Amino acid sequence: REAADELAVAGQLPRFLLMYKFAIEELMTKLRILSEEFDFVHRHDPIEHITSRVKRPEAIKEKVRRRGLGDDWIAAAHVLDDIAGIRVVCPFVSDVHQVARMLTAQDDVELLRTKDYIAKPKANGYRSLHLIVRIPVFLSDRVEKVKVEVQLRTIAMDFWAAVEHKLSYKYADSVPDDFAGELAAAARTAADLDARMAALHERIR
Ligand code: 0O2
């Protein structure tokens, strides 16, 4: 554990976090293949871009503390669903569902949980489809099953979430009511934009 902390201090990933990096790399490859092959067959790429991150040790410690999961943050970290995170940004809402279906249909991708904030947006207006999946990572002497949170959203949803994150950050936990109301209205505008773009897409198909 101490060695793990030393590595973290040195700005490298502690050993146990490497597993999450590998899981991300495997899923990124799966998503790139889906993107390229779907584009080849259907003349439409369902993925605009993909980003990923392994949660920083400081952020893991903070979440473990906030959730009251004990003092041993490395042991407790495995309970968290979002140490490994991938964000898939798609042109259209239909692409979000298409990519989710294609990914979870794969034999080695185990779907643990779905949080559909598109069907049921958060109170602040946040929309995205979150999948908690588990995939096997093949190591030199064993196979580890690793959880990854995959967030799928449209470009409009991503724009809203990125800007909301920046704006709300300033208020910490106490966003004023009028500000929150404006953000929620902006989220509805983003949803409207998605619907209009989908209608245009339908017309040219
Ligand atoms: P980061 O920097 O992306 O890692 P919890 O994780 O405990 O907060 P829960 O229920 O486990 O809550 O997860 P939830 O709410 O399904 O998803 C959490 C992640 O979704 C967040 O991660 C964000 O990436 C994204 N998210 C959820 N709600 C919002 C929102 O209102 N606005 C924005 N911009 N993003 C949101 P982290 O850990 O907060 O941050």
C-alpha cells in the first residue's frame, strides 16, 4: 500500500489502478472497431469522439471518505463504479442507444447497471446514458474482471454537461434557484436541438 501511495505521489498510477487503465484500453478498442465498422457498413459513424480517464487517487480518496467506506481507500475503492470512466459522444440520440446495444451485446462485456438519464433526466437537466460494465483483463498470471463506467451522450448533451460543470463548480453545493432554473431550461433547449437534428437526419436517410 505504501508503495502504491509513493507512486501516486510521483504522479504515476498506483499498481491497482493499472488494471483500470487496461480495462479502458480494451473498451476503447472495442468502441473504435464499432465506430469504424458501423461507418463502413452503414455509411454513418455513430461516434463523434471518445474520451477516458482513470479517477485520480485524490478523487478516489475523497469519494471513499464521503461515502464512509473506511480508512483503507485502496480496499474500499473497488466498491466504486467509476474509477475507470469512458465518455462516448455521439451525433444523435439514436446513436447513443445503438452504441450501447452493440457494446453490451458482446460476450465478454457484462452489463451490471444502467442509469438512463436520457429517459429520466436529473432534476438539474443532466442527460446521458450511463452503463456500468465489467470486462475481463488478461494479465500474465491471471484474469481480472474490471468495472468501467461508460457514459454515452450526444454532442448537445456533452456541451451542456461540460459548461454546467464549469458554472456549477463556482457555487459548490449551493447553486442559486434562478441560476439552476436557467441551466434546466438550457438543458431542455439542448434536448430540443437533439430532436431537430434527428428529424433532419431522418430526412436525408
Ligand atoms: P467526474 O469528474 O466526471 O469523475 P456519484 O458518482 O456518487 O456522484 P452516482 O449515482 O454514483 O453519483 O453517479 P452518477 O450520478 O450516475 O454519475 C456520476 C458521473 O456522471 C459524474 O462523475 C459526472 O461525470 C456525471 N454527472 C452526473 N450528474 C451530472 C451533472 O449534473 N452534471 C454534470 N456535468 N455531470 C454529471 P463525477 O464523479 O461527479 O465527476
